[in-house]
Amino acid sequence: MTRWKSFNHRGDYTENLIDEVNALYDRQELALVTKVPVPIKVIEIGDGIINKAFFEKKSTVDYIGMCQGFGLCFDVKETNQKYLPLKNIHEHQIVYMNTFKKQGGCAFIICHFKITGGFHLIPLELLNYYWYESSRQSIPLDAMEEKGYPIPMEQGLPNYLSAVNTYISAKK
């Protein structure tokens, strides 16, 4: 397996959970959130399998959608540590999220801490602090517990809209 394939699929478990949650939200008419496809250019196909491809351009975030009149844009990350390394986030993603927010949207990261099994919503403001102002190379779990929003698990799935509602209410 080539490097880009293994690197690209590191967070598949967490993204699959979010996909399930998004399908549930859609069925319940609570939100419409879709996964943003990664723009790739296929070079070679053999036996119905992509053998060679490259990224055409940088992707933005993992998900974009609407919830009760609010635009949502977020990325999904997971970590085996008690912190989220900033190297797992790309500058163009932060720029995109800040632009989205300037247009009135709600931008954030959902982080799955595999070590604890917990999920947290990292608000863009906290992300901006660690990206632009802090000397740290990561966002520690305790900072997310203090200034982020825990995402409750319901029926084995992370109910991130609960945390989004709390985040939006806190911003008012």
C-alpha cells in the first residue's frame, strides 16, 4: 500500500461514525451534512481498481452542511494521544474555516480521543489560538475539556449536534 493511501485513511473509523450520525440526522430532518469528496485525478485503472492517482488540489474540510439555519463546516480528526497534534491539521483548512465563519457559518473540528474513547468539538476560536498564538505544537485534551465542548455518545454514536447547539448558544 502506498503512503498516500494509508495516510488518507487514518481516520476512517471516526469518519464512518460521523457518516452514520449524519444519515441519522438527515432521516430525522435535524440537519443535512454531507462529506466533501477529496479531489483526485485518476491516472491508471486496472481490473476496476485505481492503481495510480494523485490529489488534484487541496481539499477543504471533511463535511459541510446546514442545521436549523446555520451553516456548518468541520473536519474530523482522531488521535491516540491526550492531545491533537497540529501537524494533523493543514493551514488551508484553517483559512477555509475562518472564511466560512466570516460568512456567518459555524466552523469546528470533531476530535476522537481513542485513548479515552471520548469525542470533543474544538471550536474555531480555540483552534485559532493554538495555531496562531500558542507556542505548542498540539491542542491538549485538558484545553478541550476546559474550552471545547464534549460530545455525548447516544446509542453508540457521537451526537455532535448537542455540542454544536451549546457552542452556538455560547457565541450569542
